[in-house]
Amino acid sequence: MTDPAIAERALALVEESFIASSGPGGQNVNKVATAVQLRLDVFALRLQPQVFHRLKALAGSRMTAKGEIVLTARSHRTQDANRAEARERLVAMLEAAQQTPKKRAKSRVNRVGKVQRLKSKKARGAVKANRGKVDW
């Protein structure tokens, strides 16, 4: 269950700055600031605690101690393309944080499976016990 309003709010709160970029563009990269750096204050979004913790885990080192997510996009030659890519990545991260992970169902082994597992462990232990120096 994803809330599209969170993504819209996030894009409204985003601060963009353009920085000099490396990568494709030849000598043009020395003259034009095409890379974009997005900053989003996560606390301003007022997320639910579990969504916030999932977002924090997804962001990893991209989240600062102040609670800002900093995304940098520099793979394209134009500001518009880099801006679009950074915004897409931010929205994807927010949508992924809203997804609640499925609970893992515990696997159950029947009695026959338990007996077989123990039998194979005994056999393996016997092989290992028979290793070593031979006493003539």
C-alpha cells in the first residue's frame, strides 16, 4: 500500500542544486554544472515510524545525521535528464519504504524428514571419526 501523496509532498520539499559533474561530456563537463544533488528533509514528511525506519535502512549512507536524504545524479549530459533521474530514484526509494515486508512463514519438517536428517548427520560424523592416522 503506497501513498502517492507522500511522493508528491517529497518532490515539493526537495531542494535542488547543480554541481560540476564528471563522466560523459568531454571538455563540456569543465564548463557546465550538469550533475544534480537533491536534498530532502525526511522529518518534514511526517512519516509513520515503521516507514521512516525502512526508509532509513534503504537510504543507508545517503541519509545524513540531520535526517536529510542526499541523492546525486550525474550519469547524463544534461541537467534535465539528471534531475529527472534523481527524482525518479527518490520516488522509488519512498515507494519501497512504504511497502511492508511479508512475514516469513516458518518451515516445518515432518517426522520422516527429521529422522533422515539425523541419520545423514550420524553417517557424516562416522566418516569424519574414521579419518586420521592409521595405527598399524
